[in-house]
Amino acid sequence: MTNITHCPYTGIKKMRYLFMAEHMPEQLKELQRQGMPAMDAYMDEMMKRFGRVRTEYINHWDKTHQHLKKPGNWDPWLKGLKMAELESEEVAIREVVEAL
């Protein structure tokens, strides 16, 4: 495992940075060589991708579970939506952090 003494990011960006340090050191070095504007632009793109994956997952769940969206039946739909939000975050983290 690569020893990182300083990571300029937190959250998803930090996970991506650490993943790159471990599995993609050449790409990380190139981004670092280009400077922080290039690194920040890359990490911002990763965050957009993270948001896009979450949105797509939640929208898909909503479309496939319309049968739960009935008057008097909101509780199962809301519980399912919360579950979909949590699952979408896991899916998005995995896709963004591990994307090669």
C-alpha cells in the first residue's frame, strides 16, 4: 500500500485520491505534475459522476416502484426510497472510486 502523508481532499475525492495512489500512481503523478487546477478539475469531474450515478439509480428505483406510490401507501414507498438512496451511494462510491 502506498504511504500518503497528505491528501488535499475529504470524502469521495479522498477515497478516489487514495485509490489512485494505490492503483494508478502514474496517472496521479501526472495530475500532480500538472498542478492543483488540473487535479481539482479531475476531482470535480469525479464528483459530477458520483452525483450522476446516484441520480440515475434513484430515478430508476422510482420508476420501477410506482406501484407503491398510492394514497395511504406512502410509508413503504418512502422507506424504499431511503433504502435506494443508501444503496445508490454505495454503488456510486464503488463506481467512482474504483473506475479505471
